[in-house]
Amino acid sequence: MSSASHPDDHLLAAWNGLAEDNQTMRLVSADTLEPLVVGLPEAFSIASLPRLAALDAVGAPGEYRVARTLGQGGMGVIRLAEQTSLFRNVAIKTLRTDQHYEGATLDLLREAWITGRLEHPNIIPVHALGQDEHGLPMLVMKMVEGVNWAEALHDPAKMPARLRSERDPLTAHLKILMQVCNAVHFAHTMGIVHRDLKPDNVMLGAFGEVYLVDWGLAVSVIDDGSARLPLAKDIKDVAGTAAYIAPEMAGAHGQAIEARTDVYLLGAILHRLVTGQPRHGGESLMATLINAYDSKAVDYPDFVPGELALICNKATDRERAGRYESAEAFRVAVEDYVEHRDSHRLTESAGRQLATLRSFIAEFLAQPHDAAGPRTQRQPPTLIYKLFAQCRFGFEQALMLWADNDDAKSGVQDVLEVMIDFELHVGDEKAAANLLAELKQRNHEFEQRLAALREALGREAQQIDRFKRIGHDVDLELATGERSVMIARLAVVFGGAPLLNSALVRLGASEYSFQNYFVQFAAISAGAALVVYVMRHKLLKNAINKRLIASVFAMLAGALVMRLLGFVLGLDVAGCTALENGLFAFGILMLALLTDARLWPAALAFLVGAFGAAFVPSLVLEFDGLSNFAALLLIARAWKQTEDSKQR
């Protein structure tokens, strides 16, 4: 066959003749083009055939009793008949009344000679070849009841029950194709090339029989010298069915016609099974033949299993060397697919789930989210993870059934990449890293995105840690119980010291002077320091607690300064005590404004003590002690309530 991928002008002219006149080519049985062949072999005569007439020479019943017509094609007519000697039904094929010419006669004879040589379970047996009562050739064959494959493809209801599969129609048709391959391969071993393989030429019997019929275009690649069969090397004209025809047939390259020509036709049938359309198409016969001659590889849609797509393109390669070496090799490839069909079914199901998963992820990611950081603020729906698990399980189960399922391998890679992309979008670094480690093929883009995510998450973690530390440092609820206990103890110290001093003064055991005033202050300060020291591990847990305690001692330091200034300025002790309580009142009020609003009642208690000491100097120690005690107990009570609410 010529290596040219496009027809030359001579071939185009020949095809144009096919389209325009009916002398060089004639249309046989639907779309089959066949050259007009004339001339019987010189050593052969119809008269030499035995008479197989329905009536004998004197009009008595003969060997065959014709019942009715079963059907007819372009040249012949097939009738149902009874073979009277064996009491069985047979099919008799004769020429139509308008086809009584030498070329049609030779076609019928050649079909008989070819099928007579090919004794195979998938080829209809020939019982006899003879002449009818008119001296015309008649072919007696096995009677097969059923439908042709093309009708069953068009209307599944016509598919014989023995061959039907409701669960997996494609596998049922592939099994039929494998039986056709058996017949074709057997014919090839006998040197016969069919040249017109198509569903129309396959008969399906009611009991599961599959027969390859219509050998009218068959040629021999072996010259036995009998001239009974046309030789492939002598082919000079285009012949075949345009929708299935091989490039060398379309180009009328007889020297190139051989077993792999039929392999191409088998591949074209497989194309019809998986797509529902013939291998070659066009708006005209010319366009169809050009497409057949070019025979470009098909980019099959997603619904066609990948393995079958590869088988189709390999079988229908334009160059014979690129095709399967035999019909048997083609059959084995199809059989391997059928054996792996369960794996393919799991792959197809997982593929549909993968499409659904992509859709759900796209819908989820399209929703608005917080773009401030890499992590979305919304929890991914569990359905996404459920679909991922089911999808991945399906592909992995398919690989368990067939380890070389390339579609399943690609599916595992695809579903992992889909989820890695999703996890990177939602900012789940650990999930993305774990899935990325399972990829069989490295993905540098994902690795770069993961590195960027880790960097962003690191910055986010640092910021979150900083916020946590800040939150911890300003958490007023931390150690509220311990603070409450501390303040209650300080209430005893701060309130008890002035009242004890008052009692001593009333009893005359002491005098309320600046000396006494400083002794009292020293006792209060020492007591406060002792309480804090004892409870330091519980109290000093965060910055806000440290500042609150520091504030207490700052106010004590302020009170000391005020007492010293009062002594230097010659103020009386009662006045200094009143000012001191005022200092405490506004100090507590500042804490209430800046830290804990619940402290303001304590400020009022100190303020009462301040005014009491100022207006009733004789009761200065009582007002001082009671205001200290009341103020600090109010603070202790507020913090105790906070601790109780935490525990509830």
C-alpha cells in the first residue's frame, strides 16, 4: 500500500465514478460495493453440477420441497425448504430472476466454494451445491433461525435471549465479536480474506449460535491454479462497505490485501460497538471513502473505556504493520478486556464518583470565605471526604482485580491530586502532606504550594501564639479563686491592724501618733508581703495578676509617701489617714476603669473611710479599719463569684 495519506487524482476520479455511475461498481446488500466480475472458470460448467431440483425429471417430488421465501439480497434469494430424505429444514439460496447473468452466477458459486471449504462452528455449513429444475445454480445450507447482528444492535429487544445480557450489554456484544474473530482467523488459516466484515453479515441464532455470512467479496491470498476463487493480488477495483472499509481496500491496492485487512474491519466493528456509530462517515460516498483512506486515529470520548479505545485505534491503524498481526491477536486483546471487565466497571463507577467529587469541591470552594489567611473558616462537608474514600476505594479495588488497569492507576493519581488541591485550598497542611506522600508520580506544583502553605501557616501560628500569650496575660479570670483568697486575707490584715491599734489607744496602751502610724503601716505592709509570698505560685500566673498585685503595693508605696509628706509638713495623723483612704479609693477606681469594672464598690468603701476620718477625727482608726475591711471583702466577693461561675 502506498505510504501517501491522501488519495491521488486517479483514485479520486475512480471514487467519483463510483458515486456517479453504476457500471464499474454495483451496490450489493445495503452499502456493500462490489466490482462487477464476469467469466466462469474455463474448466467449469453449470451442467456438471448435480441436479438438486425440487421436482425430478418426470415431475415427481424431488429431494427438496420449497416452503416459503425467507429473504433476499442484491443478487440472491433464500428460501426455506424441507429435505425430504432426512426430514429436516434447510435454506436454499438461488439467484434472483433479474440476476441471471454470468457474474452473479460466479458470485454464488464462489460463495459456495468458499463456505464449503470453511468448516467451522461460526460459519454456516454448506450441505450441497447443485442446479435447480431450471438448470441454475442452487446452494443448500443449514437453516438458521435468528436475526442479523445489525438488527440486534439497532433494537436490543431482537437480541436472542441466549446472547443477551441486561446487566452488561457491551460485554455480550464483545463476546459475539470474539466468535466472529474465530471464524475470520480460521478462514485466514485457509488463505481466505472476507473483506466485508460488518454487523449486517453476522447471523445470531436463537440458541446462541453466531455465524459469519456473506462471503461474496472474499478473496484468496493463495493461488491454487483452479481460478475458482478471485485472488487478492488481482484486485484492481474498490470493493467493500464504505463505513467499515480498510484504507488498502479503499485504495484498490490488491497486493496489500491480506489477513490484517480483515483485522481492520474487526476494529471498525468494535468502533461501532463502543460508539454506536460506524468507523467512517461523510456527507457523501466520496467523503466517506476519503475518510476511510486517511483512517486517522480516533480521539474517543470519555464514555469509551480506555483499553477498548486503544484496541480500536491499533486494529484500525492506517498502516498494516501497526495493526494486530492476526484476527486471533485481536480476539485475545478483546478477551483480555472482557476478563478485566469487572475491573473496568469499578473504574468507570469510580470515575463517575470522581466527577461528582470535583463538582462538590468546586461548589464548596466557590462559596465566600475569610481570605485573611490560608485556612477557611468553614468546616468542609463530610460528603466530600465520603466521596473521596469511595472513589479511591473503587480505583484500588479495580487494581486488585487487574494490576495493569492503566485507567485505574490514573484514577488513583487523579483522585489524590483532587483532594490534595482541596486540602491545600482549605489550608489542611497535614492532610495535604500525607496525600502528597502517597502520589506515585511527583507533582512539583503541589510541593511548591505545600511549602508556601507551611510558611503561611507558620506565620499564622506565630501570630496565634502571640495572641494566645496576650490573651493569657490579660485573662482576668485566671487565678480568680487565688486572688479572692489573697484579698480576703489582706482584708483581715488591712482591716485588723487599724482596729487593733484603735483598741490599744482606747485602752491607753498606745498613742495614735506618726510613730504609731508608721508602725501600723509597717505591720500592714509586712502582712501583705507575707500573704503574697505564700501564694506567689498561684497568684503570679500571668501579667494581669502580676500588675494587680503590683498595683496593691504601688498604692501602699503611695500611702507611705503620703505619710512621710504629712509628717514633714506637720499634718495631723487623722488628716493623713483621710487622704490615704482617698488615695486608695481613686487607685481602686482606676483599676475598675482599666481592668475590672466590678471593683468600683470597693472604691466607694475607701471613699466612705476617707470622709469619715476627715469629719470624725476621733474615730479615724475605726473608719480606716472598717473601710479597709469592707473594700477588700467586696473585691474578694466579686472575684469569688467569678470563680464559682467558671466551675459551674
